Amino acid sequence: FGALGLADLKSEFSESREARRLKENKKKKKEKEHDAVKSLKAAIIKLQEEKTSLSTEVKMNAEQAAQKAQMLSQLTGKVSEKDTIITQLKEELSKKNPSCSNDEASLNAQRTAELSAEAVRQQKEIANLTAALSAMKIKYQLLEEEFGDPSLRFFLAAKATKVYQDPGIQGAANKTFKYVLPHVSEALKTGEEVYSAMNASVLEGIHSLLGSESSVEPWLPLVSAFLVYGMICCPVGVVLTYVVDFVCSVKEILLACGFYLVCVSIMSCGFVMTTQRDPLKELAQNDPSILLLQQLGFAAILLFYLIMLGVVTCVAACDDKLPFSVIITRLIQAAFMLVFAMSYYRLVWTPTMVDELPLVEEIFSRDGKTPSVLPYMLTVVGFSGNFVLEWRTRSAEKVAEEEKDGKGA
């Protein structure tokens, strides 16, 4: 009986614990739903405010357009009245003094031209206001649709706008538009010119060989394109593909990127220990363009390394024949690199993109003047450990492949 009572108590305790856990889960779910409803209500209130502001703007523009139209009609009436008065005065003046009629006619013509110019200006202003009013109406209709159906599209658009307004991303976009895109457009223009010249020379050669009056005349552009692209670009592309496939495999790339990060961290740490100066701050103060170029290259390598590390982590998790230690190692590497990437984005990338000094020295330095070697020592230790883990993982994967080949044989 004592054993049965103890078993009953255990079962009741487990059931009560399960009930508490279910209650906690329901409570968390309700809190999440409440937060989602609150955010949706806030978005709806914001849309209502935008709708009211746009409706007031539309009304104001409509009133302004009506006022301008009324003014134009009044001016037209005044012009017609003045024309009538001018013709009457002209007739009276011509009857009394024929010599002054010519001068009066020139003055009347000048006044008529001025009034016509004023009328044209008013018409242009009314046309501009009408165009602005139509644009406001379109925006008003879009906001009405958004307010009526707050779907996932508008939610994602709002999130994308919020992400784009981040200083690091917005600064990178501005610098891309300012420095990168002009060079890309020039390179595209140069490539088009080279292609046009090459295509023209090939067409000339084909015409000289076949003659201008040939039955294959409609096929000459196709033949020229094949000669330009197929005979030159295709072999070069195939050769480059084989070279890249031979030299750059995933494991070698991971080792190379890890070794590069270790070398960069060691050199930065050595610079701080030797000169007692922060290398990032020195570059930002002396040559910001070199710092920008260096950060672009480092960010590209870091992003590529993160992507490749994520790929191999997913592959290791899906492969049942690899040991569990390989998966744990990959997860540790990915976690460390994500933490480093977030710190790098906030402390180095964002200040560089908004033309400010990096924040590594201000955060880790005690007095704000002497740079601290601590962040660079941490990166040296972290990247060295990451490189060692990558080397051991590669060895473990080789052993697993050899065992697999031995079992298959």
C-alpha cells in the first residue's frame, strides 16, 4: 500500500507539473497574441492618422484648385471688360485725334500681352495643382486599401522600411549610390562599347567573306553573337569553372577564411600593444577612404564565411553518419561568429557608414584615451579557437569518410 500511495503521489505530482506547464504555455501564448493585437492596433491608429491627414490635404488642394479656377474666371471677365473699354476708348480717340490712335493701340496690345501671360501662368499653376491633387487621391486610395486590408504585404513593407532606416544599412546604401553605382554604370557602358565594336568587326569580316548579297544574310547577327559569346566567353567560363572547382572547395574555403581572420586579429592586437593606438581609429582619422574599402572587404569575407558556415552546419545536421561532436562543433562556431558579426556591425560597420569614428575604443577603454587591448585579445582567442575547431572538424569528417569507404568496400 505504501508503494501504491507513493506511485499515486508521483503521478499526481507529474500531472500537476504538466498542468502548470500547459498553463504557462497558454499564458505565454496569450501574451504573444496580446502583443500582436497591440502592435496591430497601433498600426491601425497610425494608418487612421495618415488617412485623416491625407483627407485634409486633399480637401485643401481641392479648395485651392477651386479658388484658382474662380480667380481665373474673374481675370478672364476683367480682361474681357477691359478689352471692351479699350475698344470704346480707341473709337472715341480715333474720332477726336487720329494721330494718337496708333500709340494707344500699341499700349493696348502691350497690356493685352501682359494679361495673356498672367492667364497662362495661372493656367499652369492650376494644372500643377490638379496633378498634385490626382497624386494625393492615388495615395489616399492606397492608404484606404491598406487600412481596409492590413495584410502581410504591408507588414513586410513596414518592416523593410524600418530595417532600411537603420544607420548602418542606410549609410551603406548611400555610399553605394555615391561611389559604387557610377563605376558600375561606366563599366557597363565600356562593356557595351567593346561588344558593339567586336560585333561590328565580326560582321564586317563575315560580309567580306560571304559578300553582301548572300542567302545567309538574316543569320549573320546570330553567327556573330555565337562567335563573340560562344567562341570566347564559353571556353573561358568552362576553364574558370574547373579551376574554381579544383582550387576552392568548401572545407578549404573555411580554413582559408578562418586563417585570414586569425591573422587580421593578431596583427591588430600587435599594433595596439606596440603603438598604444587603436588601428581602426587611426585609419578613420588619417584616411577614411582606405578604412571604408577595408571594411567593405572585411564585411564581404565575414558574410561569405557566415553563409558557408551555415551551409556546412546544415549539412552536418542532416548527415546521420557524422559523429555528434561535429554538429556541436559547427553550432559553437556559428554561435561565436554570429556574436562577433553583431558586435562588429554595431561597433565598427555602422559608425564607418555614417562617417563617424569606430566605437571600440570608447566602449572598452577605461579613460577614453588609451586604447584597450582587450577586444583584440578576445578576437585573437576566439578566431584561434574557431580555426582549431575547424581543423579538428575537418579531421573528424575525413575519418568518417574513410570509415564509410571501408564499410562500403
